[in-house]
Amino acid sequence: MAQLTVRLPGAASPTTRRRAKPLTPSRLIIHFLMLLCGLSFLAPLMLVVISSFASQRSITDKGYTFIPEEFSTEAYRYILSDPSRLVQAYGVSIFVTVVGTVLSILVMSMLGYALSRADFVLRKPLSFYVLFTMLFSGGLVPSYILMTRYLHLSNNIWALILPALVSPWSVLLLRTFFAALPRDVIDAARVDGAGEWRTFFQVVVPLSGPALATIGMFTMLMYWNDWWLGLLYIDAADLTPVQLWLYRILSNVDAIASNPQIGQMTNLPVQSLRMAVAVLAIGPIVIAFVWAQRYFVRGITVGGIRG
């Protein structure tokens, strides 16, 4: 049976190839400027990575340079003296980041969609409540008492997830985005017999790719870089996130370096240690962002509404 091929009017033929635009002098200048801009963004990151492999004497004599006089892995050997602790800390941070990001997007998107509905009875009170919590908070002591004495989440993995689960600014941003979606699409889903849950997950969510991808990226970075919640609620070594673990290492190194007698006896590479800590802290999230960038761009392009 012959295969039927349907082509929309005005669509390009599959055999048609996109012609490359000629490289005019103006386009060459734009490409050169964009290349310089990209290199300027990558230069600080490259300097941090290179400096983490520089020796203490090289940094002390010449400062931070792209080509150090002497390379050394002493900083990484000091940090990785107990690799099992690093792997365990990475596991905690990955779990918190993945679970926290998924739950946060789910809760904030449902709340934002409810606030965007004009027919929702509690729309105004809940909007005021979200806005009020963005401007004012109870403070550190009430939140600490709530987490430890009432919720009993001290030394619990959920203590690293629940306090940052909802961001009022992100909820208001999602509410604005959901309110701008065409009501005809949602009304058509209702006419077809779709309920609220099906309308949200099968109609609203696919159309909200750009907003959800943006909020998800910021939420993921927030969970990965957080060390404050671990410092407040986590004492167990097996629940320590990688940011808090590296922070404690850096604090110990700074305390040793501040004592001249102990610093001369240990001869720690303090400057390269700081750079190595930065590399280990941002390295995985940079790799994850480069891997997920294509999905982020695809969500922006596919999630758009065609006229």
C-alpha cells in the first residue's frame, strides 16, 4: 500500500534544503563580537578551574593566571582524602535538587493556575496571602521552632526540601503567565468533557513550557546551591549536602591558615583549595545545565502558541 503524504499549504518540500546565508562583513563582525562575548563569560570559569590545579607558591608569587608556573593536585588530594564522604554528599544534593525541583514546580504551578482563574472564589484572599509572604516573614526563630519542635524534621532529608518548596515570586510569575493563555483552548477542553485535572495537565502544562522551564531552572539552582538549611537542621554526616560539606572544609582551612604556627606546619594550599571547592560545587550543576539546555530551548519553542 502506498504511503500517503500530506503537506500543508505553504509548507516547504522535504527535499528543499535551507540555503546558508552569505557571510557579509556585517555578519562577520557580529559573529566576532558574539565570540568575544562568549569568551568573556567563559574566562572566569576557566580561571577558577586552572587556579585549582596551581600550586600555592605559584599563586603567591604570580597571582591567579591562566598559565601558572607550577601545577599541583594537592588541593584535590586534600578534599578527596575521604572520597566516600564526597560521593554521599553529592547523593544528598542530587536527591534534594531533583525531588525538590519536581515537587516545587508541581505545587507552584497548581497554585498559580488556581490564582489565574477568574471564577475561583478564593482568588483574591490567596493572592493577598502569597503577596504578603513575599514581603514579610516570621523570621528565623519561628521557622526554626516550627521545623524542629512541631514538624520534628531535625536531621531529616525533608528539612532541606520543604522550607523552599514554594517561592511567592515564582507563584505570581506563573499566575501571570497562566492568565495570558487563550481561554478558548481551555473552554474547548471543557466542551470535550475534560475535567479540571485533565485540563491542567494535558492542556495548560504543555502550553506553559517556557514559564515552567524558567522557574524549574531557578528552582534547581536554588536547591543545589543551598547550604543554609543544612547548617540549621542537619547534624548527621550522612545527610550533609555537598555545599555544606565543602563549606565546612573551607572554614577549617581558613581557621588553620589564620594561625601562623599551624599554617606553617601543615603547609596547606589555601588559595588553590578555595578554587577547588568552587569547582566541585558548581561543576555538576554546570554539566547538568549544558545537558538540559536543549530541552530548555525545546520547551520554549514547542510551548509557544501558533497563530
